Amino acid sequence: MHGIAIYFFNIPGAMMRVLNCFTRRGLIIQAVWCAPLGDRHRATVLVEAKAITVEQIVRELKSTVGVDSVQVLEKPQAEQLTQSHAEVTNGTNGSTVVKLSGPAEENRYLLEWLGAK
């Protein structure tokens, strides 16, 4: 499993162009997490692919309109994300609530990624 973090500006079509880099190759996306990060957004995509294909995707993403930067996650980080199961719901005050199964220690990387302390 490979994980790729893509930082992009929230402009029309940017997220679709990012995901098209994967689906155009016939890859099945295992999971996608997307969240705002300052004036940009970050999408973390988990996909099963050969290393050469991941390199091609990274090169293509770096030249995609709206994409600011791309980072390939280390194998342990990607594997940890595959084991994270989260339930996202809307809170009563308009907030977003993310419920993680299991103890916080097991979900440390996802919690850090979400900005929880």
C-alpha cells in the first residue's frame, strides 16, 4: 500500500484533477482523506500500485494545475492509515466530529494528521 499526500489550492476542479491521476491508470483508491490546511487543502490518498506507477503519479501531480506540492508517505505511515477506521459525523454546533475506533495510541498518526493533540 502506498500513501501520497497532495497539497493543493481550493480552486475549481483541483480535487478532480488530483483523483484523475489515479483513476486514469485504472487504480483502485483504497481511501482518501481531505482537509483544509491554511490557504490550501491536503488530500492523502492510499492506493495499491507498483513503485514505478507511484513515481509516475507523483511526477504528473507535480505538474497538475492547482497542486502546490506532493509528498510520498513512508510505508509505516501508509500502513498505519490503512488500519484506521474513522466515522465522520456533523456535530450539533456545525462542527465535524471524527470518531476513531480503538485506543488513541493505535491511531496516533491519524490524530496527528488531523491536528489533534
